[in-house]
Amino acid sequence: FDPLTSHQKEPLIKYNKPNHKSIMDALRPSSFLKKKKAIAPQKASLFEDDAAMLSPTSVCSVSSTMSTRGYDEMQCLKTVATFCRKNKHDISTNLMFRIANFHDFDHDKTKHAITASANSKYLNLRMEEGALAGHFGKRIIFPLPHLKTKDKSKVVYVRPSRYSGKKSPQSMVESLCYVLNDLSSTQSQCRAGVTIIVNMKKWARDNFDQEMWVKMIRILQGDLVPTKVQNLLLVDPPEEFRNVWSLLEQLMPNAFHKKVRFVKQSKLGDFLKDGYNEYLPNDFKRGWLSVDEVVEDYIDLKKYADELTDI
């Protein structure tokens, strides 16, 4: 494709124009999909208990239902479990279910994904006293506890205007993967997927990082971690961002593009459960939650969860 195609002869704000080569360079497996030594698996979220946590025998307990594409779920999981034993893939039943669910229980796609993700560090991130915890402290991306959509998916909040100063696309990648892992730790969470709310208030061209946006879009399509995204809600985007988005959307297949919505804050109620203002951050008008408190609590809770894995 030609990413310089535009219906306007002169954009409202002049950017360093992305070109085909620079966009594709950002997607090269050698730079983006590196596989590193795995570390202790990430624990389930402490924000909310879920009785549907998978047990070691849960593969056999999944009811024999059909996926949205007509695949038998239990048969898929049994087939994949046998494949993992024969090929010595050391994978938890939690992660096996998550990958199978992401691929609508197509056992061939699931087996391929398990092989491709072996030892991926992005599935085994930890909240420690390092770059990841420090990046969460910038309050750019974090989950919103207790907030759910009408289709029961949990919500990830992103505030791009806080992505400023010394930018780190890799920290954004790891933060997003961490949250998606955290919100995909149970059967019910995997089935419900997540909704991403991107608050575009105060966004300016200084906040734009082509590499970061390209990678984030690819992650939301499942390139690094298998989490279903139900909706990507871009709230009150300025006109200049729409010019940038016209380039980025060329990276999206039609199935994902249909999930993207440009919405006004006043229309969030079309997607979120009644009483949602109580669980929105105070970045929004009528939002009740303190952003600082939510982020501090999340970092502390996840550090504690990680410490438990070391005992």
C-alpha cells in the first residue's frame, strides 16, 4: 500500500511523513517479535476474583460446545493437549485454553500458535522495581477495576497525551502485553475479551510516535499475546489525529477495523454498563476514580502477586 495517500493536499499539521519502508521496518520480526528467556509466569489479577480459574484438570471439564466458527471446544483442547505432550511443550492449561479460545478452538491454528510462542517473554512479564513498574507509574496505560462493558468485557485505559518526553515504544509494548495477560487469566475473561478506551484529550503531535502506534495496533490484533479485543474506542480525537489515523488504519484487516470506533465521551454509555461514571478515571468529566490511586494500587497488587510466585 501507499501510506502517503491522502484525500487532503495539505494536512492540518505537518508530520514527518511515514513511508512504506519505515512502517514495515517497525513490524520486522527481528526487531519486534524477539523471543527471550521466559521467567516466572504472571499471576492472575488481584483486582477481582473469578471462580472460573482453570484447574489442572480443566481441559477435560470444558463442556463440549461449538465455537463461533463451528469447532468443538473440548475436542480441540484434547487434541492440543496430546500435541503438547508429544512435542514436549511445557505449557499451562490456562495458557492452552487462552490460545485455543483466541483462535476460536481451531486446533491447527492453536498448535501453530503454541509452537510459535514458546519461551516468549511477553507471556511471562513481571511487575518489578524496574522499567515496567516505572512505566506504569507514568499513568499512560492501566486496567480500570470493576468497569465492564455491556458485553461483559473488562476495560483497559490508555491516555496517549502522557506519552511524552523520552519515549520508549518497548515499555509501551510490555505494559500493554502485561495488562492483556492480567485480564486473560480465567476462562470467563478469555471468552469476554477486553475493550480498550483511548482518551485522546490533550493529544498533540509531540505525543505521536509512529513505531509505538504501529506496534500497539499489531498487539491488539494478537501478534504478541492472545487476547481478544472487542472494541477499540478512541474518545474525542482531535482532527489532526484523524489525519494520522488514516495512515495507521491501512495496517488493519477489515475484521479488526470494524472494532474501531471514534466516539464522544457522552456516548460511552452505549458501550459501558449503567453507572459507569463511578468507575471511570477523573481524567473524564464526571469520572470518579483517582488516576493516581488506581495506578498505585495496581502496581502494589501486582508486585505482591509476583512475590508470591517466588515463595
